[in-house]
Amino acid sequence: MTTHTDDERVNGSRLRELREAKGLSSEQLARLCSLSVQQVLELENGGNQRFYSINIKINAARKVAQVLAVHESELLVEPISVAEESLAETPSLQLQAEPVKMNHVEPPSSWAGYVIVFTVFLGAGAWWFQKDLPVSSPSLPAAERPSSLESEGSPVGVGAQIVPAAVDTQASISVPEVVAKEPDLQACNFDGEILILEAQVPNKPADKVSLMMHRQGELCVQDSTGKVWREDLKPWLGRNFLGTPPWRLTSPVLFYGDVYFQGEKMQIPSQKVHSITLNAKPSNP
């Protein structure tokens, strides 16, 4: 193993050869390099007594190399680090990569393996065939099928329009009318004076009363047989009542409604009138 001490960092013999080749004495070289004669002698012969540290001595050797017009590598020897020395002494290792064994799937060696592979391919083919088939909607029972009121070909669901059934009405009311619910058992309460009304020129039967309220209010209708219809009417919603005349009607908002009987609109003279009687007259043929 080759090592260099601090004294051996400066090649003193080479420095002496170059100085003598230039024809310079130690005193002349020291004067040119701004060094003492003892320092020049230590550079040539070794020693550190005239230098405070090895770095100062090395810098002095570089200055001498500049004066002698040579490269500093002529006078300085670079130290060999411990790592470089150990690496130099360590024999080179031949690294050989261990071959990697690739996983290789051996083909099935028995008829069972072929059956498994065939089954897998068969299942994949069936899935591929079925995914392109159209999905059919399940048939609905008759009770769940769309109503016949929907127009044929119209989609059922949000946005579908349902045409309401036509209502046969004999009164001259412009909105659809609904036949009143089944008669109540409790008789109407006719308080106060009851106004009697009749058709002037009747042209329809008297078994039907049609009306439309313009304000919301409770209505009670009673025919001659004692049947009673009691409702809380909403504005602008027509009603038809079928029964036996004469009829009696009572409501706190009766004045704000249109009452049709035997094909005519009955005139209610005042908003104070809450009860009326509709007497039947023979209708004209």
C-alpha cells in the first residue's frame, strides 16, 4: 500500500532540479517567491518548522512553481485517500446476475385441464352473446297496465297527457262537471226565508240541477225524497245533482254561484238570499 505523509506532498528533489536548471540559488529563489531561505530549504529537504501548517507549505510550493514557470503538479503529489487505497487493493469482483426463472405455465397434461379451458371459453362466449341482446320489459298484469284514456303510442310516465272522459251535461256551464257524491242522511238546515224560483221557458227535465260556485263555501242540496248532498265546494268547479224535484239549495255564498235548472240560469236577486226552492214546470217539447 502506497501512502504519502505531509512532508512527501512536496517533491523537494524535483524542485531542486528545476531551481538549478534555471541557474538560481536558494537565496535568489527565496527573494523571487517572497520566502525565507530556510523555507526554500524545507521545501527541498522536507520539514515543517518554518511553516505553520501543511496547507501553507503547499501554497508556498505552488508559488515556487509559478516562479519556475512549471505546472504545480511538477512539485506537488496528490494524497491518496483511504477509500481509494482500499478500493485499489480490493480485487475486482465479477458480478454475475443470477438468471431469473420466468414463471412458465405448463400446458395441461391431462384431459381435466382441457375441460377446464374449454369451459372458460364457452362461458366467455355465452356472456358476449347475451350482452348484445335487447332487454325486454316484463309484461304487466291487467290491473297495472296504462289506462285506456291515454292516446295510443304516447309514452306512459312523466309528460304523458291523459285526456279526461267527456261529461254529458245539460247545463250551459263551460267547465267539466262532476256528478255529486251519494246523498247524505242528515237533512239540510234551511234557516230564514226561502226564495222560490222557476224556469220561465223550461226546455229540459227537472230531475237535474247544475251549478258552479264562484267562491268557496259549504253547499247543501235536498230533493223531494229527502236525499241530501252536502259538500264544501271550491271556486269554479261545476257540480250536477240528479234527483226528484222540487229541489232545495242552501249556501252562504249562493248569490256568488250560477244555478241552472230546466235549461235556464236562475236569477238570485240578493247576496242575502242563502236558501232557494226550485219548482218544476212542464218542459216544452
